[in-house]
Amino acid sequence: MRFLLIPLIALAAHGADYQLKATPGTVVWGYYWSAAKPVLRIKSGDRVTMQTLITNSPERLLAAGVKAEDIEAELKAIYAEVQDKGPGGHILTGPIFVEGAEAGDTLEVRILSIKYSIPYAYNGFRPTSGVLTAEDFPKGATRIIPLDAKRNVAKFSEHIEIPLRPFFGSMGVAPPEAAGRVSSAPPGTHAGNLDNKELVAGTSLFIPVHVAGALFEAGDGHAGQGNGEVDITALETSLVGTFEFVVRKDLHLKAPRGETSTHFIAMGLNPDLTEALKMAVREAIDFLVTEKGLSREDAYMLCSTAVDFNVTQAVDGTKGVHAMIPKSIFR
């Protein structure tokens, strides 16, 4: 099945605008891969509005109490038709080929807007995954959580409401060719399943490029999440995001970075949480030295006195730590 796209509007300010729907022909199931076939080719400066889907099956959603009419037709079609799956479990829209992106460059992904596709999310856990497993929870559980977009809350229960803060748990590019087909579960130098709740609308993610075209994918929509994502899921939902892609020839990164209106974000990723923290500190130091002109000694001291190091997630094999460097300290 081939999915054809044409630019909707060509604007000189930022290039062309595209729409990319989630269909059996425009998603990959569970991987980032340098050999994945692009479903869309764009230029640096173009914008793409991407439909992404909840990470769960129609059958499980029905069993958890979702009405059949509230399950997206696109999700049903993808579960019925896509056969090439794994090794991970996320349905990711893409990949998108960005012309001019080459190995050694950085792809700046500007997250312009995020909208909800469905009025609910789910959270669930099982005894074999999460921070706490069978010793603490011998049985799994799933909860369907209504979303009130007008009031900007998730109705966890009659007496508990969670503020909504939607973001994409997984945004990434193809890993190096030698890595082969990489599971969508652990994050890495390709970014991927970062589960970084700071990457909301109005922020940017900077990803090292490893292969020609970058091959960007996104999915794993979250209506909100706590740092750590300790039971292995967040407020899992379907989201539509609009992204602007910029090829940065002036940035040569070793790991993903981020930027919000108030903070610069450095990231550390490693199966060992302590090593992930060390990497985040080194990445923060590198940012402060190269971008702010500090000595390494001063940068290390600043990390200890002004930078927050948070556990992004601890449940996806590769642990994540992100350093929040406040912009307000720079005069």
C-alpha cells in the first residue's frame, strides 16, 4: 500500500506544510531502522502534521471498557493489516526523509502544536515490567482515564484530577546502519523512546543524524506523565502533532538535547541509572562549555548549584536522566 502526499500550502517563511495520516502504509511497528522506507520526503524548514496512535490493541481497549465506536478506525486497520512487527511494540508514524540531512548533522525538531485525537487515555502495568514487578504486584491492571480537554485535566477518579501536559513519548531518527533494526522500547543516540515530559508544544528536540535523510518517526502519545514513568505507562493516548524540521549543519551532537522557553535540556542514557546520570552531567558540562563559554571546572560547579537532574524514565531497559539548565541564570 502506497501513501501519496502533496504539500498543502507553500509558505516562504517556513517552506511547505504536509499532512501525514497514520495508515498501514505510513507507520512502522516497533522499530527505528536505517533501512526503513520513507513515507514522505520533505525539505529543511518544512512542517508536517502527523497523526499518531495509542500504544494498545483494539481488543484490549474493548476489554478495559472503551466503547467500540471510540476506538479509532486507523488503529483497527493497522492491527488488521500490518504484519512486519517488532522487536518493540510502539506504532510509530513515519519515517520522514529530510533532504540535506547527513550523518554528523543535527535534526532540530520544533514541536509547534499537539492535539488530542480521542477523549481518553489508559494506564496499565503487568508483573513482568515496571520498577515494581511480581514481588509487589503479582497481577497486572489497566485503567481507562477520561480526558477533559476543555478543563485540561484527566479524571483519574471521582476525587483525583491530573493536569494534562501532552507530549510524544517517542520521537527519533534512524540509528547508525551498523546497529540494524533497533527496538522502539529503549531510547538511544537516535532519541526514540525518551519519555521526556518537558518536550511539549513550543519546545525543540535536537537529535544527532546518523544516516542520510535522518528518517524521523514519532508516536507513543502521552496526555501527561510523572518523571520516572514507574509502572511503564503514562497517560497513553492518540495525539496529532505539528512539527517543523530544520537541518542544523552547525551542530554536531553526541546525544539528544532539548530546549524549552525556560530551560536548556541535556540528556543521559544508559542501562545503569548511575551511568545515565554521569552522561547527563557530562552532556550538561559540554553544553555549558561550548555554548556558554564556561571552563569545565566552572560548568561542573554550576551543574551542582543550579541544574536539576531528573529521572526521565526507569523502565525501558535504557534509563534516562535529563538535566534542566535554567535560562534565567544567564544575564
